[in-house]
Amino acid sequence: MKWDLPSPFIHERIAVHNEIDGYGHVNNAVYVAWLDDCAWAHSIARGISPELCRSLNRGMAVWRTQINYIGAALEGDQIEVATWPVRNDCRLRIERRFQIRRKSDGETLLRALIHYVCIDLQTGRAKRMPEDFTRYVVPPEVAQAVAAETEPYQPGVEPR
């Protein structure tokens, strides 16, 4: 029941009935919403609330998403959604990795890498991030683990 990287920020939830699709498991679009919920919970924990973003007229918008759906969550499953900032250039881009696990058995259900770009909320155009966004710091132990990876990260490949 090991996380892919050290020191995850974990957002817990329970898979509920309205998240279940016609196949009897959590719909893939719900997983994407869970990633977004986790990213916001982490941002708020770092002091970057939606209100702050609006007051600064800046936000982080998804630019590219890589997702590998590995297993299915079922109604009633207790879920752990973890995230790690793995890159912040303190100018325009931030990258986050995610891992979703079922709490009961630790099985990984999803891995993702999301690339964000800072935008002007009024125009939607890329804009240099404000100093407040440096709170998306990459923890040293995460930076070290990422640097030690022998191959470029691919969400669909089991980390070594």
C-alpha cells in the first residue's frame, strides 16, 4: 500500500450512487472531477483559495492531461486521491501527479499527470503567475524522488 511518491496530499471520499455508471462502477468522468477536487483541496490548504485567485485575476488552467485508468471503484468504496506538485517554474507552468487508491486494499485505480498554465481569468490568456502561486512548492523529498526516476514518468507504467 505504497504511494508512488513521498509526502502525498490526500483527499478522501466515498464513491456514491450518482457517480456509478451503467457498467456498475465509477464513471471515468467522475475520476477527473475527483482529481480537480483534490487539486483544489490542496490549493486551499496551501492558502490559494478561489477567492484569492479571483482577487489576483489569475488561476491555473489545465493545459494537458495524461490519465491511465487502472482499476474500477465501486459504490461505497472509500477512496484516497493523492496529489504532488512535481514541477513549478514560478513563471507560467505547474505540473501535478495524482494517484487514486481504494483505501480497503490499497489498490491503485488511476495515475495521472496534469500540466497547468497560469492564466489571466478575464482574458483566458497565459499570464505570469503571481508570487502567491510559489506556494505550490515541490517538497524536497518529492523533487529528489522524481529526480531519481530512471525513466520519464508515464502514468500508465508502474513506478520503479
